[in-house]
Amino acid sequence: MWIALIVILALVLVLGLWFAGAYNGLVGLRNQVKNAWAQIDVQLKRRYDLIPNLIETVKGYMTHERQTLESVTNARNLAQQLSTSTSVEARAKAEGELSSALSRLLAVVENYPNLKANQNFLALQEELTSTENKISFARQFYNDSVMKYNNQTQMFPSNIVAGMANFKASEFFEIKVEEERQAPKVKF
């Protein structure tokens, strides 16, 4: 009788320790996803801050490109408004539109040799290129973190703990329109 009780208590203890370990692992992965998302936010904020300076620098040279400048400004404003959105898909779409608008702006700049020689523009262009690379790396880290977290929430046996503790799968930061997949082209 005592042996059966000890075996049952040992089994309950082992299951309890396994549950705690699985739960803590899921919490750690969920926090990694949140941290990765915060890193994307940091880089997007940096891009939002660079764009008005780029527009101001370009505005003096590009008198006939008002529509291009307005599309960049509008895309930036929309992306910035959605920065408090909880929908990864909505954010990804807005950021893709902003990347497309920036790409069009940088393509139009090719028609303005004086602008391409402007030191302020060149510095801003370099900062923007660097920021776009950092955004790309942050998105990759985020998506890798989401994959690890989603695997843990969906694979046996940790999916049992995930279901009991209400862990939900996270969304990937995906760009779905082919034009939006293109990075802004920067030429020196």
C-alpha cells in the first residue's frame, strides 16, 4: 500500500515537474517573440524618423515629383499609425507599402544628378540602407522566434501544456505582394 502511494506521488511529482518545465519553456519562447517584435519596432521607428529628413532634402530638387513624395509621406503616416496595431499582418502590409514607396522615390532620384551628389542626401540614403538591412535582420529573427514558439505550442507533448495554459500561435511577419518583397534599390 505504501509502495503504491509512493509510486503515485513520484508519478505526480514527475508530471508536475514536466508541466512546469514545459510551461516555463513556452513562456520563454513567447517572451522571445515579444522581444523580437520590439526589435522590429525599434528599427521601424528609426526608419520613420529618417523619412521626413529624406523628403525635406529631396523636396528642393524634385519640383515635378510631388505625387511620389506624397505617396512616401502617406505610406509612412499609415505605417506609423499602425505601429500600435496588434495585427502583424496589417503591420506587414503597411510596411511593405512604405518600402515600395521608398523604392519608387529612390528610383526617381536617378533623374536628378545634383541631388545624387548632395552630401545630406547621400548620408540619409546610407542611413536608410543600413536601417532597411537592420529591419530585414529583425524580421528574420522575429520569424525564427515565431517558428520556434509555434512549434512548441503545436508539437506533442508540449501542445498539451500550451492548450491548458492558453498559449496561442503567433503570426509570421510576411510580405504577400511580390512588389513589396523588393528592397529599396540604392545606388551610389
